[in-house]
Amino acid sequence: MHTPTTTVPPTLTATAADALRAAVQAYSDAYLGGQGTAAFAMISPRCQQMIGSNELKSAANEAKSLYGVLPLTSFTVNSNSGTSATVTYTYAVATLNQSNQPWTLVGGQWKYDHC
């Protein structure tokens, strides 16, 4: 099993970076695994208002049929203010790579915030 490389800014603690990476991996696993309901719970309330749960379920099902669950091959925290962050991460399938993807801290949990 390949462990992705993780790069974090010097101002971010390893624990905070681990929590953010775990949230990104969980969302990725849910989305690429066709678990739209679980993925919907992992997006910010702002995005939940903009993206319907049925729309996300449909997109997750399509992602599952196209790619299936894939591990991250790299993970970088580009910025983190404590309540919002941007991350860049990659997969073996370059089409899925994300750059400067926004995440926000809601109720102590990191939520995907690109909508």
C-alpha cells in the first residue's frame, strides 16, 4: 500500500494537517465510491444549499463507475487560516487531481467548500 506524501506549511501542526488530510481522503473515498449521501454530509452548509443531494449522489455514482475509489498519491496544504484551508492533492489518474481546493472548518470538522 502506498502512503501519500504530505507537505504542510511550517505554521500548521502535524495534527491539524492530519485531520485535514483525513477529511479530504474520506470525502474522496465517499465521492469516488459512489456514496453520495456520505459525500453530501462532508461538504459545507454553504455548498449543501447550492448543490442538491440528488445532484451529488448522481455525480458520485458516475465517478464510481468511471474511476472507483483511489488512494491519494500526494497531499499538500497550500494555506490554512485555522478555519479555512486550501489543499492540493493528486491521484494515479491525473484527471482527478485537485489544486488549491478550498475546505472550511465547521463545528470542528473539515468540510469541502468548492461549490
